[in-house]
Amino acid sequence: MSGHSKWATIHRKKGEIDAARGKVFQKLAKELFVAAKSGSPDPDSNASLRMVVEKARSANMPKDKIQNAIDKAAGAGNGENYEQVRYEGYGPEGVAIMCDCLTDNKNRTASDVRAAFTHHGGNLGTSGSVSYMFERRGIIDIPSDYNEDDMMMTALDSGALDFVNIGDAYEITTLAEDFIKCKKALEDAGVKEFLTSEVTFIPTNTVEVSDPEKQEKIETLIETLDDLDDVQDVYTNLKD
């Protein structure tokens, strides 16, 4: 009986992981679709699409799923459209939260996001109320197996803003416009594995919450927002 119970627990956890991965892939597919539809379906001539492709690869999205999303955009015509919308607000303890969404129904998305903030002790703000606290940056993490001096010189020579050894990885920060160039330079230098590879928003300052209960409340709000189908990314200045 205990053996079956253990197997059932493992099976359930695997199912939860697979479901979470599926949700991530679904959101990435939507992002790929929008990027491909707004320009060329060729990542080499569409910088926005190239960045999303790199993000999808970093999340281990299968190549065929990436290509399927791009192909779908190429044959979509005008029937399927998504609007980019950003919502900004504050969570408990004054933590800044910014949500980037892709939606085919702005009223639905606004209602869902507002409800998440309200039900979890936050307040939805106006456009620009917290976005000034974030900077758009490229983030590249590679294993620290590679020679640190060589990787640092390669990264800095290709325009990286910062190179930090965080123990089991090197974290490289770039301007958004230098992200592709820096990653290609690392690939040319022999890097084959990228732990993180995306253009994202990082906070200029962070808020530390020492009370575990308050921390959990904030994290619940962030998770609730992230679970919404129309929400692509959630950014926060909560200190890890």
C-alpha cells in the first residue's frame, strides 16, 4: 500500500510539473505568434522574434513547438489578434508589480488582473505607476564550468554591462539591444549551455520583506497573476 502511495505521489508531482511546463509553453507560443505576425517569420530578420525564440529555448521549449507557433502566425491572416497590455500596481508591503499581457479581450484581462490584486491585498495602479522602477535588460546565465577570465572578457568585449560569478553560474547583464550580440559571442567562444537567456525587466531597487507570512502573501499574489492565461510575464521588486 505504501509503495502504491509513493508512486501515486510521484505521479501526481510529475503531472503538476508537466502541467506547469505546458502552461509556460502555451504562453511562449502566444508570444512567438505575436512577434512573428508583427514582422518577418524569420528570426534572423526580426529582432523581436529572435529574442522570444531565445527565451523559448532557455525554457527548453521543443524546436517543433517553436516552429509551429511561427508557422501558425505566417498563415493566420487577420483572424487571430492579440493586444499587448501592461498592468501596474502594488502588492502587500508596497512591493511593486508589473504584468505584461497578450489578450484578445482587454475587458476580461483587466477584470481578472484587478480581481487578483484586490483578493490578495494589492492595489492596481495607473499606467506608469511602477514601470519607472524597472529597466529592460538582457540576462544570460551560463554554467561556471567555463574559464571565468575568458568568459568575462568575451562578454565585456561584446558589450555586457556586468559579469558576476554567483557560484555555480556566471550571470551576464546586457542592454536589451546588445543581448543577441553578446550571446552569439559566447556561443562563438564555445559556450553550448545557457541556463537563462532572455530579455526581461529587472528592478532598480528591491524591497525586502522579513515576515514569512507577509512574504507568502505577496508570493501568492504573484503566482495568482502568473497563472492567468492572458498574463505573459510578472515582474516585481521583491527581494529574493
